[in-house]
Amino acid sequence: MRIAMAQVSTGTDPHANLDIVAGRTRQAAESGAELVVFPEATMCRFGVPLAPVAEPLDGPWATSVCAIAAEAATTVVVGMFTPADAANGRARVRNTLLVAGPDGSATSYDKIHLYDAYGFRESDTVAAGSAPTTISVAGHTVGLATCYDIRFPELFTALADDGAELIVVPASWGAGPGKRRQWRVLAQARALDSSTVVAAVGQALPDDPATATSSAPTGIGNSVLVDPFGELMAEYGEHEHLGVHDVDLERVEAARAAIGVLANRRLAPARAGVVTA
């Protein structure tokens, strides 16, 4: 499969960000990409209220992305925000991956694991998803995960159990000491856990120093493509970059036969409850 990883830096204007999606998708399609992966929060970066920009999948932003994908005859995965029910008096959204098909269709995945870490509380304004999701691209099964999901191996093995050969991980990774190393190690570990190719595509480091040093996770770049043996196939720098890569998915079966982690799993026994008198 030929995939494109669009490491971009988006701002707070969804319309301007739509122009970025259109331009990068067009470039990727001209290079023969069957799948174009954009980062989390491509619709609008973190660090501002998200409820005012959230739209349903049949709203104008997602509809425009579907038209872009159809014109380019490729599948586009892009991070956006969709409305969710309020909780505790607060407006909330869902952190959604829109999948726009080459036929103009739309499907989605809502981020399951919310980033309540390093002093940031995504769950205050974002409602969690609950369903692991796969899609079909060019006859192959592709799993979907978002940013903080990459810290949870069970999701990746569940996607592998559902047939995923490639798992895409759009992200807007938070900056901080050791975070770049963690990002790379986690992508390699999840590829090994699931014996899949992992394409982890992050927001580029923002050009605006004030945004780059925000407490919100606005991106550090360093997107990586990892094969099912855990080897780095590609790694980007901090700044915007569009890479097109030919991925040999036959290596997935080779890794599963050689390493055997999926076949050799044993469920941990249920722990007995403690009874007190």
C-alpha cells in the first residue's frame, strides 16, 4: 500500500485548515497515495475552546473533506471534533477521526483514551469513545487510534484481532522532557505488540513560539512509520513534512509467524477477591 503521512501544523480557523487538507491531499494523490493520514486536531488545534468549532459528520467541514477525498480518489484520515452531550455543566466534544473514502463516504472513530496526564485534562471537555474501529483501504484492513491511545497496548492488539495490518495514529503530542523519546518507543512497542505497521502522524511543532510553549498538546512533529518487527521505516523532524511511503504489508504475516506474540498470548487468570470477616 502506498500511504502519505501529512505532518502539518494547523491553527484555530477550520476553514484555513481545510485548505491545508486540500493541498496536501492533492500532492499525495499526485504521488499515487491510496491513504493520506493527517494529525489529530487538524480541524482546530488544541489550546482554545473546541465546542464552538465542533460539527457533526454531515456538517460542512467533514462534507468538504469527503469532497476532497473523492476528487483525489483516495482515502483521507483526519482529526476533527464532533459534538457530544454536556456533562457537569460543561460543553463537550468528541475527539474524532474522520475517514473520508474515495467514493465520498464518511465514517469515524472517537478517541477512547483521553489525555488526563502531564497536568492536562482532556476529559473535562471531551467525551470518550468506546469502540475499536477498523476500515478497509485498497483491500487491506487499517486500524484507527489517536494520540494518547498509543500508551494502551490492549487497543492495538484488539485492532490486530479485528484484522488490522496497518494502524494509523494521528496525534498532537505534548511537548516536554523525554516526550519525543516516549513517542518513538511507544510507536515501536505497539507495532511489536500487534505485529502491524504503525503510522504515527503528529502535528508539526508550531511556528508561533507562544503556541509551541502552550500547556496544551500542540505537537512536536517527529512522525514515525514502524514496521511489524519494530524497525523505523521513516522518521520526520519537527517541522511540516509530507512523506509518501510504499508499505509492504506482507511483512505483517511474516512478523506474526516469526514472533508469535498474538498466537502465544495467554489471558491472565481472574484474581480472587479478598474476603474479610
